[in-house]
Amino acid sequence: MKQLMKNLLNDESGQDLIEYALIAALIALAAIGAMQTLGSKISNEFNSVGSSL
């Protein structure tokens, strides 16, 4: 039983997968923020062009 607990505590096989998932989540959050900002700027430009016509 002691050996099983030691093996479970020392097991790091899933660590890489978690790190990749965190990196992917951060990239997704940055992309969402950039798209929202870009979307509002494009909307403002279309409204400006539409009002000047």
C-alpha cells in the first residue's frame, strides 16, 4: 500500500497535458479579447461611413 501511494505521488505523466491545456486556454482568452476589440472598431467605422453617406 505504501508503494502504491509513493507511485501515485511521484507520477507526473499527466503534467504535460495540463500545461498544454492551460496554454491553449490563455491563447483562446487573448483571441476572444482581441476579436471583441476589433469587432467594435470595425462596427464604429461602418457606422461612421454609413452616417456620412
